Amino acid sequence: MRVVRVYENSFLIGNQDVTKQIIKIFLSIFALIFIMTCMLLTFENPYRRQRIIEIEQLYQDHPDCKIPKLVFYETNFSEMLYFVLVTLSTVGYGDVIPHSTIGRFCVVALICIVLIMIP
């Protein structure tokens, strides 16, 4: 709340009610982005670690396998932040995607929440 008060005092020009609403919207969006990034990171990394172990085990059990090796890697905060921002901006490059079911559900929830918050 202290941050909001500082912003409120710095915007003395114009209608203060409108300024308060704009600040609340920006802070809400920032909080939503941060929370969703952390949630995706929390749900995706264990799933991806398990998939990495399964794929490595498959290639050890079948060394003559002709199927190209699947690329699975653990994610980090900056990659998930990039994914959330690209998703919210409706660009959706597709280079980073959630692989777990709960990760995909989080993305659907994120999109629904943003559509409700920002009409």
C-alpha cells in the first residue's frame, strides 16, 4: 500500500480518481504476471525433470533407436516470464509452451482472468 500512496502523491495533475484506478490496474496486472510466472515455474519444472529422466532412460534402454532425441529442458524464471508476457500480448510465438496439464490449465486461467480484468 505504501507504493500506491507514493504513486498517488506523485500524480497531482488531473483527476485523482482516474489516476488511482490506472495505478490499481497496473499493479494488479504486475501482480498477476508475477504470480502466474511463479506458478508455471513451480508446476512445469518437476514435470519436465521427470520427462528428462524418462527420455534418457528410453535412449539408454534402446541405443539403436532411430527416433530423433526429444529436447526437454528445465525452465527458469526469465523464460516463464517471457512466456507469460508473450501470451498476454496475444503474440504467442510458440517457442516456449507448458507441457504439463496443470501448467496448461494455469495458462487458460490466466487468459480468462485477464479478459475479465481488462475488457
